[in-house]
Amino acid sequence: MGRQRLWRWGVPLAGGLLLLSGCADDSEAGRLAMPEPASAQGQHTLDLWQGAWIAAWITGIVVWGLIFYVVIRFRRRNDNEIPVQTRYNLPLEIFYTIAPVVMVIVFFSHTVRTQNAVLEDEPSNPPDNIVEVTGQQWSWTFNYGLGDVDQKADDDRFDDDFPYQSYVHDGGTGSYIPDLYLPVDETTRFNLRSPDVIHDFGVPAFLMKMDVVPGRVNHYVITPTREGTFTGKCYELCGTYHSRMLFTVHVVSREEYDQHLQDLEDAGLTSEKPLIGGEEAYTQAGLESEGESE
């Protein structure tokens, strides 16, 4: 009987500990198929993801253990045996009512804490850079500010007040995938605008994305933690050529970032205001490309 108990409880527990031990390393298996975060905000998302999986495995092991225990302990041992008939068990019913509520509260609190961490954008801690991002059918336009940033300028869509006095821009077309440059270890704020339909701006390596909604300006900040080249995409089905809405992210040093802005300026890609499109989907000021439809 002692050996039977050992196999009954020891094997599932050992298997669960083995699975959970994989979450401690930095491999793809340890991250549970999540990309390696390349941003400070992404680390919070990864921690929530791993914690949720650990909680799910613990819950699953407990439930499976109880199921197997009941199957073995209360199995029918002969054809003439009639199991004990139980109409109700008040303590058990209270437990399986309260326990899920407690679990939901714990999951909710951790989710809110993570959301507050990744969306932190306090006036007391302003970003180092602000990039105006326009998502249009079917590509992206990135507007970089030149000169000093005015942190008092907000992202109100009803005014014409922007944080920089002039801008350079890089816009994609059906045959050109635009590049987004970001300085490493600096915080960049994305102001997200759309002149036509809902898009979704995200970079898998940053573990962060957000809807780009017509008629409003969404925003979030990112602090890249390592240099490299990453892919970005639209996560919202936005029309026939949704698959074109790709962009390439280059996380570089401050010197390379400044040089990229200078190259755009030398190429004549400048404007006094960022290119954010017109008020309607078919009046995209500065976004039209010759020979291509809006």
C-alpha cells in the first residue's frame, strides 16, 4: 500500500515539478513559446505569461490528481457492490464555488498590475522621443521629430499642437516596407493614428501591441533593451491588402538614430507637421502614392 501511494501521488507531482522547472531557463521552452523580450515592457508581459502557465499547471495537476484519486479509491470492486449514495456535500460545494472566484480575483489583479506597468506613461517621467505613427490602408508612416521635444504638447486630435517644430517621415507603399528606427535604452512614445479603418500596431519582439482607431489617438511607450532588427505588423484584419502592413524595426545606438533622421532630411522627406492623413479615409494628405489606390 505504501508503494501504491508513492506511485499514485509521487509520479504526478514529480512530473509537475519537472514541467515547472522548464520555466526557469531562458530558452524558448522556458518562455513557453513566447519570443525573447527586446523591451523593458515586454518583460512584464513575459512574467505574466509564465505565471499564468504555472498557475494553470498547478490547477491541472490538482484536478487530475483528484480525478484519479476518486476513480481509484471509489471504483466498483465487484458486480454486486452498490456505491454509497451521497446526495450532497456542503463543504465540498462551498469549496468549488469559492475557489474559482479566488482564482479569478488573483488572475485579474496580476493582469491589472502588468497592464499598469506596460502602459505607464506618467508626465513626471516623460519619454525621450515621440514618434507619430499613422496606419493607413495598407502600410505605415513614421514621423520623427527634429530638435527639442515639447513635453507639454498633448496628443489631442482636435488641435494642431505637436511636440516638435518640424518632422521627417518614412512611409511605406505596396512595394516598399518602411523602416522604424528606435534608439536603444531610450523610451519612445508612439502616438497612433488612422485616417481610414482600425489597424493594430505591434512588434512581436517587444511583446506589445495596440489598436489604431480612427477618430482617436492611442499611445504607448517602449524602451528597447538590445540592438537588433525586428519585424512589425498589423494585428487587425483591415482590408484586402492587410498582409502588406509590415514594417522593419531597427534598434540602434543614439548616433545611428540621429544619422537616420539626418538621412531622411537630406532626402527631402520633411514636413512642418507630421503626416497623419486627412479627416476621411480617401483624403490622406501626404500618404497617396502615384499609381496606387487609397
